[in-house]
Amino acid sequence: MPDYANDTAYHRPVMLRECLDALDLQPGGRYVDVTFGGGGHSARILERLQSPGHLYSFDQDADAEAEAARLARPEFTFIRANFRHLFQELDQRGVLPVDGLLADLGVSSHQFDTPERGFSTRFDGPLDMRMDPDGPDSSAADLINDYSEAELHRIFGMYGEVTNARTLAATVVSARRGQAITTIAGLKKAIAPCTPRGKENKYLAQVFQALRIEANDEMAALRDMLEQTARVLRPGGRLVVMSYHSLEDRLVKNFLAKGKFFGEADKDLFGRTDLPFEVVTRKPIEASPEEVALNSRARSAKLRIAIKK
């Protein structure tokens, strides 16, 4: 039976076997999981380590920190921080360089399944969507009620890739004049005139994605983290990144292939490129039909692997 079939709802790591294989785990190696989430990947990495091997896992979510306490052992350190502070957190602990880094981007199964976090369109609850609900970032409700029509148009179009983003933004601004929009049900009702019939689920997912990305500054944080990976990994170290939508995957793909997020790779006077990584996966690895049948979240996952030169 594949590993992923044995995980609980809280620990439902996508492409577990593929991620572990990609890291090329060594028992005495140092590894980083920058997206602890429900701890599914971290728990399985720890099973393969023994002293002096060590795993450092990042997450800014208090629920993740509580879950991490269950994995307590000498070979494990949980770091309550956004992964954009990757180098700083590892450097101050004196543990650089490391042998492998895993990033499983997006929202954990636990976050999606907790109504009061506001990530899922399946429940009613507050429009929160912050990865760190104790942090200073604006909630999705703050964005919906405070952003200008132009700002809403920008995030719906850029981060949600919503086709009628301009109309959607105008509809939100009109709806909030009468009463603040603070709940998932309230947002659904407000944007019902813009929601295509028969495609409600996909449309709402795009709208929620846009709000979540903006609320957590996800794209900038991802760029910050990726730019630090070459300083964090030893030569020969493995970088393993799993994304769930095209915006993330495009950044990862461009960074690994070109050493930058936009444009072509930089060249020296002789036309040579000096890229920090050797790409292992020219095309991303995708989940098997069997895994997708067990975990629908795996359907959109794309796994890319690179080796530090």
C-alpha cells in the first residue's frame, strides 16, 4: 500500500514517496522542511534520520507549532517563522549548510478543514485566511472591505486569474457600501451576480486564492525564500519544491532554470551562464491517479527537483 494511504486527515502529505526520494535522505544529514503544515512530510523525514542527522521545520502557524510538539526528539527543531527568514534563522543556529530542503507550498489539509480559519469555500466562517492568525498581516476581510476597487481588480486578476476581475471588484465595492463583508457566506452572497453558473466551485476557488495570496504576501515570500536556497544548501544538496497553482510553479520553474524569476538567464562577457542549480526535473512530477483518488488536493500538485552546484 502506498505511504499516502496511511496518513490521517491532519497528516495528509502530497506525493510523500516522491518527495522523500527527491531529497535523497542520508541518516546523518541536515534537512529543512520550510512548510511543516500538518507535519506529514516532517514525520517521515525524521523516521529516516539518526544522530547527528537533524531536521529543521518552519511554520508560522500556531496550530502547526502545537502539532510539531508531538514529534519532539533530539533530531528535530521546530522554528516558528515565515520561510522568507530561512537563512537568518538557520544561520543564527549555526547549522549551515544543509543537505536538502523541502517546500510544500500552499495551504495544509488541516487549515482547509478548519472553518474558523476561513480558507475553504466549503464552510461558513470568518474571512481570515492568514497563515499566522496571531500576526500583524491583514485578513481577507480587511482586504475586501478596505482595498480600493483598483486594488481589488489587481489581485483578482493577477493572483486569482479571474476573467471578470474588473466587474468582480466593482461588485464587491458596491456590496460593502451597505454592510461590511466579514464572513465566507457574506462574500459568496455579495459576488453571486458575478459567479458563473455551473462553475461556482472553480470561480470561488480562484477568488479565495487571490485573497489568500495577498493576505499572506505569498508570492514575495516565495521569491525571498527561493533566493536564499543557494546560500543554505551545500554543493550537491537537494532542493525539492511542490506547488499547487501556475503562479507558484512559474516562479519555481524560472528560478531553477534561469536563476531569476523573470526574463532570461544572465550571461557573462563570453556568453556563459553560471546558474546555482542543476535541474533534475525538466517536466514536473505529478501525483498518480491512485493518489488523486484518495486526496483531491494532489490533483494540481507539481513537484520540481534541483541539485545545488
